[in-house]
Amino acid sequence: MPTAFIHHSDCLRHDMGAHHPECPARLGAVEDQLIASGLIGALDVHDAPLATREQLLRVHTVEHVDNIDAVSPGRGLHHLDPDTAMNPHTRLAAYRAAGAAVLATDLVIGGEADNAFCNVRPPGHHAERHRAMGFCFFNNVAVAAAHALEVHGLARVAIADFDVHHGNGTEQIFAADPRVMMVSTFQHPFYPYSGVDGRSDRMVNVPLPAYSAGRQFREAVDNFWLPALDAFAPEMLFISAGFDAHRDDDMASLGLVEADYAWVTTQLCAVAERHCRSRIVSMLEGGYELHALGRSVASHLRVLAGL
């Protein structure tokens, strides 16, 4: 079965203003690279549905979901924090991004796809149970994981996050849930200045100092992620796939390259083969240098698709 590729044109209409790094062109850069490389023809392409209120409320408070609905502007921008703003199309894009996560989970668990990648925005892993932050409105990967647990009846799931920023929202949502493991790497100290105090047997956060590159990243995965994942034996694996740790991305100061993203995807596919019936859903998070983002996602997808 092919890898599912889930997107939607509504995700291009969310725009937080000129020069904002989390821009609509990110999605185009990914799809242009997939077309240029011929990869798009090997993928099973789907449009993302809208997430339902019930799906969002598994991981967010009523007050948070209601607030996103209520403050959606009729024109211009409404800022939720200095970095996170809504235009008239943001609400719909956020519902599509979370809906993509749910569809991907259904396709993979239902046996209609081996795995799935969601090329959607806004990203999600900073969104906490009760608030939006860090370019994120709803926590897409958390919505997917909760859907697998509550609707499909899985007993254990794991989330791997290799974005350059710690996925504080994902950790906050699942820190007390014994059914969920999170493994992550991130630059530290760095926004959102979290992830060190909350470490546990299920929150396997590995901070990396600035200027770390592929060797340090691979050591973190080999020494911490893989033993923890094998001990936990998840039934499904979710990926917060942020590509802003790339050496060409000036959002931060790590030095990963495409080969590192292909390598970690290979390791995660092996974990999924051992424990998860190869079931993986990957969600786009960060990645702001457009050429590096397109190449990195292509490297990630080549491995997921077995090409």
C-alpha cells in the first residue's frame, strides 16, 4: 500500500503577515520538491477534512476551542501572542490541519495506507490544552494520538518529535497519560524554554546545545529514544516532523542535514515494524528555509514510502 499524503488548499490561506516565517509558501515548497523529484506520483493524495469539535476536545479545553472560534477576525489580523496571529482563514486552516491528523490515523489503522504524511499548517506541537502559542492553534499530533486511543482502542502510542523547538504542548497534554510516550530532541536553552524539568520514563526529552549536528542527534536517538521506544512497545507511532534543525534554517542553531532526517526516519520505521505493524503518521511541524524544507521532507517521505 502507498504512503498517504494529506493536504488542503485551505491551509495556504492562513497568513500571519509579511515576513512571518510560518508562511503559506512552506507548503508549496514541499509540494514543488515532491513534483520535481517525481515522488508525488508514488503517494496516495487526500484532501484533509475538518476536525470535529469532539476530536479537538479530547486534547483541548472547551474554553480554548470556543476562543479560537470566537476571536477569528472578519478582516485583518488578531494576535493571540506576539508570534501567533489569526487572519480570516486561520480558523478553517487549523480545523483542516487537525482533521488531516485524524484522517491519516484512520487510513493507517484501517489498512488503507502503510503510513501517512500530513503537509498541513498551522503546525501544532506548541499548542497546549488551554492555549495557542508558538505559531500553533490546535495540537495536531495530539489530536491524532488521542483519536487512535479513544476511537480505535489502542493501548499505547508514542510520539517522536525532532523539531528544533521542544513540543511543550504535546508534553503538557500527555504528561499524566500512561498510554502515551514522547521522545524528543530540541535545542536548549531555546524557545519555549521547556522540556528539561519534565523528563520522565515516558517523556524522553533530550536537549541538545546550540551547534550540535548530526553526530549528537544520532547519539541521542540511539542512546535514549530507541531503548525507550522498545521498552514501551507502542502500538502506533506518530511523528512531529519539524525540519527547522536543518543547518540552513536560521530559525535556530543546530546542524542537521537531509541525511540525518532520512536516518532518523529509517530508525523510526524499524521501531514501527517491530512493535506497531509499521503504522506511522507524520505531521509537519517547523521548517522555515524553503529549499531545505522541501529537500528534507522529500528525504523523510522517500524512507516512509520505501523508495
